[in-house]
Amino acid sequence: MRKPLMRIPYTGPLPPPRILPRNANTAVGAVAALSNFLNASPAPTLDERSTSPNSTVILTGAGISVASGLADYRGTNGTYRVNKTYRPIYYHEFVQNHEARKRYWARSFLGWPNLDRAEPNATHRAIRDLGHMGFIKSVVTQNVDSFHLLAHPELPALELHGYLRSLRCISCHNELPRDIFQKELARLNPAWAELLEEALASGALDSEDPESRRAKGMKLNPDGDVDLPGAPYTTFRYPACPTCLATPPITPAGTKSTVKVDKDGAFEPSSTAGILKPAVVMFGESIASPVKEAAEHAIDSAGRLLVIGTSLATYSAWRLARRAKDQGMPIAIINLGGVRGEELFFENLDAGQRGELGVRAEMSSDKLLPSLVDHLHVLGAGTSDRPSQAAAKVLTRNNSPFKDMLS
């Protein structure tokens, strides 16, 4: 009997937000409110467990990477809004179904170049600057694009839902860099590699406009997934875990697993081990306990929470915001569109407060946050200066997403 699919939460528009304070409906007002938020004394309601009551933890989502040319889920042009037939692959499908893995890797093969060449944007750099100024203690991100680690390697960033820069074997748990895997996919699928080259040459993957991409026959979805309607996904091939292929793991029952490949090195479905999956948390998969605990610690040790570019539709993110609320932490939200249950985070807020107890702004973070950084510099706030733009670019270039990064 087929396992029933989980419901994807909040794929439709959420109720519009109530802007707080009221003058945060303009860029100048929002900057002033966020400045008050970051500079405020610890809230009197803050739980005494906080070890850094003057610090802020940031929680980010896919909305902040739209300015880098990546698709999000629930934004104005988000995948759930413009592609009503889209649904992500589920963990149990990927693990149990060879054909589902073929389809996943074919689409990922086409989508990877766009993600690989994308770079952090003004939001990531502004978060870096806020960290240098002493306002931000750490970042928890739902994003799997590694942009936070590229933009601010010195500011701790916890990747709540994993990362796409590597693959992880579900048997031996060793990781394989995605660039190596991509080359193997191209070698095993020369016709698909030629298709990808043609798509890149035509500019089908260059446009940030979903309508333009659809006109060229492609649908670009979040997390490096490209849908090519009518494509023969069943012809796609993918490799086995090289570690398991060399040394098949022993099963819990004490027997040796089998890992089989064809003459070209493509995975054979009769194998009992050696399946590589992206190092992300798929729908229906649980977040590892150490990651979950680290995210909770990031919330518990801070004095306030700044939410950027997420509707908090996934429970794993929403629960962190709820945890902050339950501990009496002031919360600020910057997001285009509504946020799941956001009225809870601002209930009983003093109508006269100017941002020190809470902020809700509906603006693009890649415009708002750099203005906030500039405003704070004018005020002389913070503990140190941000690096020069030239130094920042060198720092970004020299931090490859394929390094062995602690997540």
C-alpha cells in the first residue's frame, strides 16, 4: 500500500501583515524601527536563561536569496504561486524508488549550474556587517544555498535544513562534494549534458523572470530543481556512493550489503546500499537531533529574534520563533507577504513602542538592511567597522561552498 503523502503547508497566500510600528510602512520608518530594535535594552519580559541578552539571533528563509536569482516557495513569484502542479520529492520516495531518484537527479543536474554560479546578495552582506558591528550573535537559516557561510564565515550560521554543496550516503553517511557528483552525472548522461549545454547557451537558465524561463521550456523551482516538461527522466543514470562501492557496509543483521553498478559505473537498483542523497532535509525527513538542539541553543542564548525572508510555513522554523516568543524575546520580521501565525508574535504589544519591542516590515531585505547598516554607522552604533567593499568581495571569492564547512 502506497504511503500517503504529507500535506505541504501554507501553499496559498497568507493574510497580509499589520505593520509595526505604523511608521515602518516607509523605508525611513522601517530603518528607524529596526535601529531601535537592535539598540534596545534587554526586554523586561526576557527569560533569565539568556546568556547574551543584548544580542540578536537571525532566522532566514528562501526570500532572501531571490535577489541572487534563486526561486523561493511562497513569495510573489514563488513556486507554489506560479507552478500549481509542483510538489517536492519526499524522503521516503527518494530512498525507496529508483525511478524517483532518476527524476530527481535529472532535474537537479539541469538546475545545479544556476545555483552554483549564484552569489550572496546585499542581504547576506548586510548581515555580515551587522555581525561585525556586534549586533548579531548568530544566524539560523532554512536555506540550503550556503550563501551565509560564503558571505560571513566568521559569523556562526546554522543550516537548519542542510546544504546542497554536498551529497551524503544514506548507508555510510560519508559526504561527496556536489561538483564531483555533477561531473559524474555528465559523464553517465552525455545526451543530458548536451541538453544542459544548449540550455545554458540559449540563456534559458539566465533569466530571473519565471515567465521568461517558461517561454524557453523550463520551470526553475527552489533548491536547484528544473522541470523540463516531457523529458525522458527514466533514461537518466546516477552513480553509487564510492565508499560503499569500494567497501560494502555491514548491515545491522551482520551481513554484507551489496552495491552494484553497470559497466559505466551507474547505480543498479538491485543494490542494498550506496544511495547518495543531497545533504538536505527532505520533506518527511527529520532534522538531526544535534542540529535541532543547536538551533534551540541559538535562540535560548540571545536576547531578541530578527526574522528575514520567510513565511515560517515550515514547523521547524515556526517553532523557533514561537520558542523566542515564549521566552519573552522581542521579535522583528522583515518579509514580503504574510507570515504564519504572526499575530501571536506581536500580541499585547505596547501601541506606543517605536520598534524596541517588535517590528513588522513588508519590504525587500536587500534594500532595507543595507540602509539599516548605513543608518547605524551614521549613529556611531556598534562595536566595529564593516570591511571595505573590495575586501568583502575577496572574502566571498575565497570561500568556496565546497570546503569542508562545519554546519
